[in-house]
Amino acid sequence: ARGGVLEGQRADGHAVQGADAACAACHRRSGLGAAEGNYVAPPISGEYLRQPRITNGTHPDRAASSSAPQRRPAYTLDSFARALREGVGSDGVPLSALMPRYALADDEVARLFEHLHAIGTAAVPGVDEQSLQFATVVTPEAQPQARDAMLATLRQFFAERNRIIAGTARPITHTELGVKYRVTRSWTLHEWVLEGGPESWPAQLERLFAAQPVFAVVSGIGGAHWDPVHRFCEQRHLPCLFPNVDVPVVQEQGFYNLYFSRGVLLEADLFAAALRQSGAPPEGARLVQVVRHDSAGAAGAARLSALLAAAGWEVETRELASGDRARAVQQALRVPPDARLVLWLPAADLAVLPPPPAGVQAWLAGSQAGIDVPPLPDAWKGISEISYAYELPERRSVAMRLPEGWFHINGIALTEPRVQYQTFLACQILSEGIGELHISFQPDYLIERLEVMLSHRRLNALYPRLSLGIGQRFASKGGYLVRIGPAAALQADGDWRVP
């Protein structure tokens, strides 16, 4: 390599270079391996390289290593160099044809060997032999009722989990490594409630993390400015799992932040696709968007403006005036006949809509109106389509039985159903992901296991399907456009759409 582009040659003659040739491409950032179909990239962290494999190679804590070589000596620097250069393992058996062969100098091999031995040796924040520390983040933009509903859900889930495992955790000895670990650890939840403007949040997060390091952030709730939390978690290599936010960060490359969907940005894409499918805009066509200042909807409106401007649409965005709600909505909706309207408004604003102008077509952001049927005046129902980034109510009834039963049994009123269902689902996913880690409580490995695990979950509460390919950070990819039909039922206008 010598400072140039990394290159490798597979046994089948296929050349790889750059990121495709890097160890992490197959063995992942954690060095703990991966599997796809019948192909397995075994662990390459020092914990495994320096240990001989003396059993059948099946590790209870390594789903990716179940097809690894059955018996082999520990790797030395010499046998490691031979594996890299010639594709021969420490047992003298040829490695997989997918494993590239590298023309590396002795000092490069030595540095790589040293680096791999260091993986997983550093202390992990928020983890000890008895407990795991987690945090949830609440920004000042969170609505009080939604904040309280989320916190009540988290507190109950953590308390219930700790009651179940109390007194049942016993030390187990790993058969190959001779390491004692605990099957279960108690969970502690720390509530990081931020204050002030977004510019002050990074310093607050640093102080909170210094006072109590945590292994991951679970759920959380905010408004239009989640990006300081996102960046803090990336900088700290801190998994942040499925916060209740409608404006996630999508422009920046990241690894540690996972979201259920792209929120209002996805809805903007759904609206733009529907408008573009109708063909070129009619001459003089005008699109008017109505938002509340500094709300999540404002971010969706900005994205839709950019998307449609390129398609020749004239787009005007109006902010509701402060003061009397009904009057503000009425003023904002003074539009010419045959205009197109996009309303990024909460249910309380939709309930006071005045009669629509003649010929108007409207699109409503479902994320802002909630998962229930918006309280639209009858005159608007026939002319409005609603973005709906969840499974349709009649189709998700089976998946909803578990969370609905859980809230009922625990006496938690569903005051904010979308937030509460998502928070419960985030806790479930975290619990399942932690269950796959065992002795390797590494943040990178948690994210990697969740990438694999989500695709196999069958019951995802609000969502028809969740999946994360390598590098994907939004688990639900699409949504419906729906109308309000007879008996106030939501009816899909077409199939699930992935814009």
C-alpha cells in the first residue's frame, strides 16, 4: 500500500481496491465478522487471532463465526503475514476464495497485526460486569405531553426488565476463551434533559456524558433541531437508537445514529413524486405550503420547495401568524382557485380549517397530524391526500396487540400513541440487540448486529417492515398517500411507495 490505494487480489482473479479491499468491508468495523447467506467473514479482532480454536468453532456470542474453521492454532505474526499474502490460514488450510491476498510490506503487516490485537481491549463506557448504563435525550423543543409519555414508557420498560432478571443472572464460563461473563446485566436509565438553544446542547451533552458515561442512547425526543445530538453521538461513538424526531440528519455520513424513518423529509419526497407523476406543472401552477415557524414541518417544506423548483413549480411557503389560531389559519389559506396546498400543520390547526377555495388540491403531512385520522372538516376530506409513513391501521392490528397489551397491563394511558409505540419498539429492539452481544459489549458491534437483526423482525408495531442494510440508517423506507374514506377510515391511494 505505502500510502497509495489499498489493493488486493482474490483467488478467483478478481481485483479489489480502496474501501472494497479494506478489512472492514467484510469483517466490519468491530472486527467481529459478518455473515451473508453461506458466506462468513470470521472475527479478526485480537481476542480471536491470539487464541487457538479447539472446538467446532461455534461461539454463542458470535452469530457470524458459526461456520469458521473448526480447529486452528493461534495466529503469530508470521502466520498472519502468510494469511494476508498467500491466503493460507494458521492451520495451513487455504482461506476462502473471497479473502483477498495483499502485497504488504513487513512493517505494514506488523502495524495491522498490532491494530487488530488492540480492537476490543479498551474499556467501554457505561459497561461493567453487573450493569449497563443507558441515556435518553430530551430537547427543550419536545412537547410536554409527548415527553412525559415517552419517559413513562422508558421507565416502565427498564423497571420491568430489571425485575424479570433480578436474581437470575449467573456467571457463565466461555468454553473456548475461559472468560466469565454474565448472561444478563441490570439496566440503568439516565434522563438527559437539555436546556436553552441548540448551540448550547453539545456542551451540556459532554458534561452529562462525563458525569455518567453510557453505552447507548435509547429513544429520545426533540423537535426541529436534533442535529447537535446526532453529531455528539457520532463524535463519541455512542449508539443513538430510534429517537422520536421528525427531522433526522440525512446529509451527513454517520454510523451510530439509527432512525425509524426520514420523517418530514420522506413526506416531502412522497409529495414531490406525486406531483411530478402528474406531469409538467400547468401554466401558472402555484404551490402554497403552510407551516408553523421553526417546526419540524418547516424542514419538510424547505425540502419540497427545493425538489419542485427544479421541476418548474412556483412554490410559496407561508408561516402561520401568532395569536388566534383560526384567524391565522384563515389568513394563510387565502389562495387563488385551483392552487395546490401542502399543509405541514398539527391536528389542532387542521381542525379549524376554513372552507377550501374552489378547485384546490391539498396534501397533508401525516407526521404532524398524528397516526389517528386527522380532524379535517368534511369539505376538505375529498380534496386532500395525507402522507402516512406507517402501516395502515387495519393491516397492523396483529402487530399492535403486543404493545397495546403491554401499555394496558402496565396502566399507561396512550396519550401520545405514535411516540409511545415507537419508544416501546426502540426498547424491544435494544433488548434483542443486547441479547446478541454477550461478552463483546462494543458500540460498533451493537450497531452491526442491529443491521442484521432488524430484517428478521416480524412484528414492528406501526411499521410494515424494518430493515437496515450495511450503511443504511433509516429502517422504514417509504409510506402511503391516504384519503379519509367512509366512517373516517384511512384508505390508501395506491401501494406502499418508496420515493
